[in-house]
Amino acid sequence: MQAAAAMLTLRPRWKSGEALVEFIDTRLRPTGYRVAGVFEDDPDAAMSVIGFRESWSTAWGHYLYVDDVSTIENARGRRRSPC
């Protein structure tokens, strides 16, 4: 659920975070799909997410395929000062 809000920004056809999470967990994860998120203020809600899978092919060898990249609207365009 931590990635649901950011993912729903990109995939609004999923009417709820619960439905999206169910689909990812039951259909995509078993085939290698993974999700990573960026968190800032709220550890329970990602500001930005990426959905990806690792794969292999005869043409490209070993590669990473990015399915989804999404950022919630109020986090777009932010710049952070270098540490």
C-alpha cells in the first residue's frame, strides 16, 4: 500500500489502492515484477515509485525493463539541496 497513491496517479483505471495492490501481488510479483519507492515526510506513502522487472533475451542479454514510473503531483519538480 505504500506505493499505491503514486502508482494510482499513473494508472487511474485501478479505482482503489487495494485493487491495485491485489493485482500486483497476485499477477505481477510472481512473474518478477518489483516496486521501489522514494519516501520523504511520510514513511507510509511513497512520493515516487518505479515498477520494474529483470529479464533476459537473446537480443539484449540481461536487462531491466521499466513498466511504471510515477510521482504524486505535489512532489513533482522538487529539488533537494545536495548533502
